[in-house]
Amino acid sequence: MERIIVDSLKCLDLSGIAVPMAVIYDHPEDVPGKYVVRIWEAASGKPTNIEMRKDSLQECRDRILEAGIFHAGVPAGPKDDPAIVET
């Protein structure tokens, strides 16, 4: 599936995602130079192909909160990918 990289989460049409979730990654292996916010379908437990890339963790948090449809700040769990910072 081809990735859709967006600059903002405010313009996303998430109507096809039952329970959208924004997950922040700290320089994941596939995008080592950036923090990445990936939109997940929480009901299925799988990521979608939508992501946003930023230079700082705080910028990711700010953009998530700006979108008004997500809440940030739940720390990664012990079984999560080690690159995940929070959801």
C-alpha cells in the first residue's frame, strides 16, 4: 500500500476509519531522520497508510492536538514497537 504523507492532520477525511488513532514514532527505521505520526485503525489494531513527518516530538503533539480529533500523551506499552513514543 502506498503511503500518504500529509503536512497536517486537520484536513484528513477519517470517515472510513471506525476508531482512528494517532501514534507517534521517534525516528523509525523506515524514516530515520524524522518523528512520524501514523494513523492507526484502533478497532483492527493496524496502521493505515496515512502519516505525517515532523522534526520534533513537540511539533507532532501540537499538530495532533490542532486536528481536534485526537488526544495525545498515552505512553507506549512494553509490547509496542520500540520506536513508538506515545499514542
